[in-house]
Amino acid sequence: MPTIKIHFLGASGTVTGSKFMIETPTYNLMVDCGVFQGIKALREENWKNLAVDASTIDAVLLTHGHLDHTGYLPRLLQQGFKGKIIGTSPTLAIAEIILKDSAKINEEEAEKANQEQYTKHHPALAYFTVQEAENTIKRFQSLAHEVWHPLAENIRFRFQYNGHILGATFIELEIFGKTMVFSGDIGRREDLLLYPPQKPKWADFLFLESTYGNKLHPKENVTEKLVELINQTIHQKGTLIIPSFAVERLQTLMFLLWKLYDERKIPAIPIFIDSPMGNNVLSVFEQYSAWHKITRSQFSQMNDRMNIITSYKETWETIDDPRPKIVIAGSGMVTGGRVLTYLQQLIDKPTTSIMLVGYQAEGTRGRQLLEGAKELKFFGKYYPVKAKIHQLESLSAHADQAGILDWLRNLKNIPEQTFLIHGEPTALDSLRVKLKDTFKWNVTIPQLREVVEISV
């Protein structure tokens, strides 16, 4: 009877850094290969080599393109990986944008840190370079979803539509007759842009995300809250800054704001989109229209309503623009990107409002703002926070606890083992209890670098 080893190399005991290696007697593969985000101890993990030999991995399967699922790929190549990196076409298109953009930011931040000497690392190094990102992209291979693809004898897999972001899937992996399901990040049934996630029907071993395993999304009126904030911004002649993830959240916000204007619920306040990566993702939306709900006409009208910023010079012109305005800029957890330039100039003004619209990982500046930080450190300095902080939780692209349970309801069997991943400790434990109480399942919470043996 063959034995399979599952190496939990990331997103284990924490949300980010998704990396799972499946070691079989004949073939080794990895599901996702992302970076850790959040507290320093986690970020330091990104600089370590894997606890496995990367040269023995035959292929990487990607659930979707987010950095915490793809950002370690260039480091994997550095450590000797020579296999294929497989995903759906839109996933790989987004991963290419994210890796190139991250590499550019890595190089720029290392150069800035060295010039201004605000780092203890001498010299500061880019986490990976543009050239390393391009070498990684050469290994991409796109495959269709909803179709079984062979990897080796007795090993095959299938991508299934999962909402969350464009191109995202869960993965069904069949090994020696046993089915493993890797949930990736599960989207929401009611989503402005995307269709509801498909649901797995069979899972002998289930690897289940738990980001919101302890929460239900609030039933807040998004339209009402946005209208109120925008009117307040106009009245105060201020700026509404929305730090945003470049993939999905940015496009959702653009669609929401365009709809509000089109339905005459808000006046023609200038809306600036300052996210080079987000601009590129818009072209992926245009290319893969079958993966989302926006019509070509809506897409065109939405883009026409926005001021798309294409240069750093325009960033400064926007900051100096005295009119009340809305600025949507990366990054969503305020960890880097163009949003920091706006905050550097505007976070100390009471007329500024900051609206956080997604999950804020522990240790990020976004989490600090949510928890009432009076000052924020970036670019080597502290900036007083006098801006008003708001949150729109209901725009999350993740299923909440009820959504996760609903996603599982079509399973025709009881999994032999359910592994909870992608969650902070409280969320993981809450979902563990809920699954045991609801389904009577055998549930495990693996820890980072744990290895579990499965007999198939």
C-alpha cells in the first residue's frame, strides 16, 4: 500500500504563505507556492529555504494568482526547481502581473532603503528580481478547468471554478484512487463580479481554508456606507483613500462607484485609480469575460468614469489636487505600493478618510489602523494618524463560516481527514469545533513544517 507524505510548508497555523508538497513514491508536486505576509517572524520565513529539496518537485499547481499563493515561486527556482507551474489561463495571467510588479517594487524598495539607509541590512536586497520573475513565468503552463489532467501514472488533477478572484479554482487531486481536495480560497455565493463557487462532491482528504472560520460577514449596506462617506468627503473638502488589493477588490470598487454615479446616488466626484498592477488586471478581465459577470458595455463605461493614473508624476499631481476626491491605490493591507505615498502626505489631516475593504493580516499596517494606531511607520519614519479609519467588511472576497459550511454540503462522503489551513489560530479552532459539531468529522489543525503520512 503506497504511502503519501503531505508537507505543510505554509498557511499552516496562519493565513498566508500557502505551500503544500505532496510526496509520492513516483512523483512529487506542490499545491501553491506563496509568501508569508504579516508579522516580522512570518515575513522572515520567506527568506528561508524550504524544508524539502526543491529540485525533487516535479510540478506546482496553483489555485489562484494572489501573492500569498504564488510569491515564493522565484525562490523555488533559486533552490533548484525545474518543473512546470500549472494554473488556469486567467490565474497565470494574474500571477505574471503580480510577480513582475512585486519584483519591480522589491528592487525599488531595496534601492530606496540603501540610498536613505533606513534598514539594518547592508546592502538591502530585493526579495526577487524582475529577471527572476521572468524566468519563473517561462515555466507557466495553462490548462483548462473542469477537465481531468494526468500528471503521472495513477495521478491526475482537475481545476474547479471557485469564485474569490478571476481564474481561482479549488483542486481535486486523485492519487492512487484517493481524492484530495485543496480548497484554495473559497469565494462568496453573492459576488458583484464573479459567479458562485462550484462545490466538491467527494473528498477522501480535505485541505480547507479557514480565513473567516470564526466569523459571519456583517449585513451592512455597502451602498449606504459608501454614499455617506463620499458625501462627508465632499463636505469636508477632503480625500477618501481606499487601500485596495489590485486583483478583484479594485475592480469591485470601480464597479460599485460607477454604479452609484450611474444611478445618480453620488455626484461626479473625481475618482483616481493609482495601481499599475490593477490597471494590468483590468486588461485580464477584458480578455477573460467568460469568467465574470461584467458586460463589455459596463466595463467600458466603468473605465471611462475613472481617472487611471499611469505615472508617478500623476500620483503627485493627484495629491496636490485641491478638489474633494476618491483615491483607490495598492496595497490592500497597506504593506507597500502607491498608497503609502498618499498616506505620507495625507494621513495627518483630519479631512482624510481611510476605508479598509479586505482582510487585514496580523502585523500589517492595515491591521494597526483597524486597531486604532495613533501613528504608522513607513519609509523609515513615523507618521501621526489623524485621518478617520473606516472598514467595509462585507466586500471580502472570502467565504465566511456559513459560506464554508455551504461549500461543503454537496459532499457525498465523510472525509477520512480534514486539515484546516489558511487561518489565524482563533479562526482555525472555531471552524474545527463547528465542523465537528455540524458534520462529526475528524478535523486536524497542522502546524508549519509538519509532515503527515497517509496510506492509500
